[in-house]
Amino acid sequence: MLEASFVNLSDRSRPDGVVSVWPAWEVQEHESSTSWFNVRLTFGDGAQVDVLAVVSEAGVSIEDVRAQPPLSLDDLAVLADWIEEPLFEACGVPAGPSYEPGDGPARRARPSWPRGVEGRWLVAEEYRAAQEEGFDPVLAVMCATGHSRRKSLRLIAGARDEGFLTPRHARR
């Protein structure tokens, strides 16, 4: 039986828990899509956290959380740091620098992305790599740049205009 009244994520380190991510479902409407992922965080002492995470043009959000024992408000803030890297890997995007939960502020700035031709070339590389691995290429660009779906689609269009990606539709 668990002795703690809360999970205490902020007092744990990565080796203490196992994070599993698997897709739940995806909804596509016109050129946008929203994906849901089930995320499970389990610990050796029997503590478990189940999360339903949503990835959309607005970014990544948590829709539902169930924990046994319950999460404190502080732990709820740290939860995103625990699931971020495995969620990005499920999207087909390499994770950023490693970050231990509780090692500073939970919020981090968006990754810097080069502008101009170099940025469009990197977008094209990210897009093609995700396509080759069978992942959603737009979602991969979103995760890599930190931008919304709409902004990522603009970046992809810029890469197409530059000639780094094939045209979306055959011209008549």
C-alpha cells in the first residue's frame, strides 16, 4: 500500500518512473488536425498517473489527468516536464535538451529557430524526416519550431516556395 498522500513528482527523478505514450485518436478537418495521446507514468512504489494529452495547432495541452495517489497542484505543474520528451518522441520529433523535473522553472522559452533561407531549409529537413519515418510532418515541424500549426504551415509553404519541398498540388 502507498504511504504518501500525494505522488510528489517534484521529489522524484527520471529513473524512478517509466513513461509510456501511445496515440489515442486523430481528427482531421480541412488542412488542420488534432491528435490525442494516452500517456502513463508509473513508479515502482505503485504510484501511477494517466494523462490524455492533446496536440493541435494551439500547441500541446493536457485534457485529463488521473493519479493514484492524487497529484498536488505543484505536481500538476511539474507533470508537463515529465511527459514532454516522450510525447515529442511519439510525434516523431527528437526531444530537446534533457531536463530534470524540479530543476528550475517549469516554463521554458520557445526554441530559437533561424530565419530566412536557413530556417526554411531546416523546416524542409524536419518535414521530410518525419514523412520518411511515417510521422505527421506538420506536427513534427510544430514540435521542432515551437510554433502553432498555422505558423508551421506558413513555414512549410515558405520551404515549398523556396524549392526545398515538392509542390503540394500539381499545377495545370
